[in-house]
Amino acid sequence: MKFTDFGFKKYINGTLEQIEFICPTSIQQKVIPLFKKYQNVIALAHTGTGKTHSFLLPILNNLDLTVFREKSYVQAVIVTPTRELAKQIYENVRIFSKNNPDLSCGMFIGGEDINKSIEQLEKIQPQIVVGTPTRLKELYDQNKLRLTTAKYVVIDECDMIFDLGFIEDVDYLMSKINNNPTIGIFSATISEPLKIFAKKYVQNASFIDDSNNKPSSNNVKHILIDTKNRETEESLTKIINSINPFLCLIFVNQKEEVKNIVNILRKNNITRVGEIHGDLQPRTRMAMLKKIKNHEYNYVVATDVASRGVDIEGVSHVISIDLPKDLNYYVHRSGRTGRNKLTGISYVIFNAKNKDKIDELTKKGIEFEIQKLVDNQLIDITVKKQTKKTSYKELDPESKKIISKYQNKKVKPGYRKKRKQELEKVKSKIRRKHIKESIEKIKKEKYKKRRQELFD
């Protein structure tokens, strides 16, 4: 399938061709036809799977661009949890506006001069509004941003909006938009509070689960580093001395840990280290992200929440100092690398307390290799797979009867051989029974098929 099959307007197809977007991703194939026909959508999708264009392209296609700019009105509202994500969506819209000057988009986020936003809105109400919840609410309360005319509303990274405590602002904004807009909710996970929110505002929605489609998962090698209870400093030091990254992201769970990791890197003569965490002031954060995108750092230490929605190109390695409590964040971490047909490596510092989380990730289909640190080198180790022992509960009644016959009783020499023979007889009997049932089933199916051929 190709983007040209969706029947988009000429300027959209032209722009897609210019940016070399030929074939839609899985989430785009599922969402675009529905959203283009004004159908509500709730979609589970990971970052990096192309979900932004899955809602953006239908919105662009259905905008009314016939009104004069001074009479322009808000037709779509896109709410994001972070400034960086809002900027990325805004920049994506600007790419299309180069081929259509009638298209207008406004970005309204925290940390920016609100007076400039007010001046902009007094001149023109943009057709597409992109912003963070609190700033959008402030502009609406001041009667500067007229949201009520929106025919599309998108809430992107909705799970993160809940995590950051912005849902009350979003709830307020939703209550002000009328005319039954088409709503799209995009999230990596669906929690109970999110279900309640969706039930309140989204009627007759199509639910799309694209969560199994992980971005570039085949290009990422997941490696557990068996640290043997070494201190974090020793383990991290040996890892960074064994790799030569183009760009390595090191993830920690708490912002208080960032400085400690930065100090460890500096002890190893890595003096230029980027940081992304919640304590950065807006201007410092913007300057830091600019340097990271200009590849001025080989190492960046980050927290999950602060870095979510930040698009960083060229990540070759990811190191998780510890696994996050919410394992979906590990998918986001590892999904930072292995993009654009490049390969990547995601390291996890592993010890006994991680075991349950590792097991959960393995059940989700993430395959880990295990390595250990020997003389500043990472050495592959093999782990023997344990064969599953049949538990007593899983045995059939006759086998249980035979085993209990010999338990807690005085036994004669050769009892094990005798017990084994009795169990083999039971197994043989069960096998014959299964074979007989299978034959009967085949006969019934053949009879049914023959009957259909004769009488249908």
C-alpha cells in the first residue's frame, strides 16, 4: 500500500513525495482511513511508529482552506504532554504549509512568552492549534484562543498526560469544545483512569491496538549485563570503556541520580555530557536539546518522563542503569536506537532485583542476550534453559493415585522401578485414549464434509 492510495489532496501527496514518504506504517494504515472519515479513534501505539502522521494527514486533508486568513478559525486542536512533542508536530505541519500558503498552524506551550501568543491570536486564529494543556487553558480563559469551533481534537501520549497530572486541564478544554468533534486518543498504554476519561468524551470509537508493532525492534540487540552485585560506578565504568558510541543515552529512574552518573562519566575523562531532566530551566533545556541534536555530545543522561517525546537522531547505544517501574518505559528507551534501518544496542545493568521485570519483558517478546564483565570487556555467556518439571497439580488423577500410594510409606527394594512401570501403563492408556479421540474427531469431520457435499 502507498500513501497515494488514500486519496489525499494534491499538496499533501506532493509534500509526501518530497519528504520521501512512500508506504504507510502499520498504525497509519489503520488510523488514516477512519480519521479521514471523521470516526473517533482510540489507538495504542509506541513512539516512533509513525502515529503523528496517522492523525495529522487526515486533519490536513479535511481542513477548510477556503476562508480568508483574517476570518480563519480553529479547526483542529492537538494536545501534547511536553513542549518538545508539540514542537515536533508543529514542525511537521510547517513542512506541508510550504506547499500551501493558505494553511496556518499555531504552537502554544509553557516556557514561551504568553504575550507574543496573545498578539498572534489577535491577528489570526490558526486552523491547527498545537500545545500543552496548561498554556492552552490559560489562553482560552483569557478569551484569546477560540477552541469551540474545532472539528478535530487529538490527545497525543495520553498516558503521559495522566502521569504528569495534566488531565484536569485536558478535561476542562474538552468540556469547552462543542459540535461533537472527531476525537483521537493516542497512548502507549490504557490505564483505568484513561478508560474512564475516554468513556466520558469518546463515543463509538474504533479501538486500534498497534502496541505489538515496536519501532525498529528487529534492529535492536537487547543485552543484560550481569554485574555480580558490583556497584553502579564500577559496572558503568566497565561498560563505557568497552563501547565506542556515536550517541549513547543513559537512563535513570530519578532526576536526583543524573548528577551521580554525570560525575562517573567525568571521572572517565568524558567531560562533555548532556542532561535531560525535570530540574532544567526552559531556556537551559532548549539550549541543551539544540546541542544534543547538533551531536555535540556522545553521552546524554536522561530521565524517562523528561525525555519522552524528544526526538533524538543517531542514538547507537542505550544504557538502563535500572529498569523502570513501568516496563513500557523500557520499550521507549530501547526504541530510541535502531531507527532508520540502523542497528542499535540496549544494555540493562542486571542483578537479582531485576529478575522479575526481565521475565515480564521476555514474556512480551523481548529477547535478551547475557554478557558479563571480564577485564573491561563484555563477554557473552550462555544460559542453560531449564526444562519445566511437571507439578503434582498438573498430573492426571490416576498418576496422582500411584504416586500417593508410595508416599509416606515403608517401601521395598525396587519400588521406584515398580512405580515407574505403573506410571508408564497410565501414560500409555492416556495416549491410546487421545489417539482414539483424534480418530473419532477426524471421522466426524469427514462425515460432516461428505454430508455437505451431498445435501448442500
